[in-house]
Amino acid sequence: MSETAPESVDAPRVLIVDDASLVRMYYRGALERAGFVVDEALNGIEGLERVLTATYNLLVVDVNMPKMDGFSFLRALRAREPSVRSIPALMTSTEAGDGDREAARAAGANFYLVKPLREDVLVAHALALAGRRP
């Protein structure tokens, strides 16, 4: 487990929903260095449980996961009460086709990035979607 700075009361909270531990670790490091407080979920079902029990400013969601994929997770989330369905979502995937981007938007993603992600690209999009300045 990585050491993190003490949580700031106004620090943006992000939930990373991805089944790959190395991806979660990479995203966590980048986002914590950018001032985010980070939580993790291994799939969409766990992600929904976390979203319903905590407050987040941003979701970073993978497409391909076991139990519940990212598209299903976002569709389920967007069908909930306004406080939950309005959380901005950054979807990530190795799939790079126009149809994949469109499917992400249709499911409720605010933006779609293709893996592998450079740290500066991830952080810039995360800060913008969370309404924060770099």
C-alpha cells in the first residue's frame, strides 16, 4: 500500500473501477500526486456498492471487467438518483474504434480515453471532469 498525504477536506475524491491491479496502481499514483483522494473497485458491482456508500467527484472506469463491465456499470449508475447519476465518468479501454467511443457515451461516459494512458493526459482529463484546476 502506498503512503499518501493527509486527506484535504476539499480534495476531490475519485473511484477507479478496473479489474487490473497494475492499472489501478498506476492511476492511483498519478491521481494522488494530482491531489485526489482515491478509492478502488475491482468491477462494476463493487463500483456501484462504493458509489452508493461514499461521495465521489469523478469515476475512472474500465470497459472490460468480470461480473459487470464498465458499460453496464455506467448504465446502472445513470439510472439512479440525481446525486449519483451526475458524477462525471472517464471511461478507459484498449478498444480504439469510433463505435467504442460512441458506446461509452451512450452508456453515460463523459469522456473516453484509449489505454495505455500517459500520466499527464489522465490527470488533465481527471482534473477537468472533477472541475479542478491543474
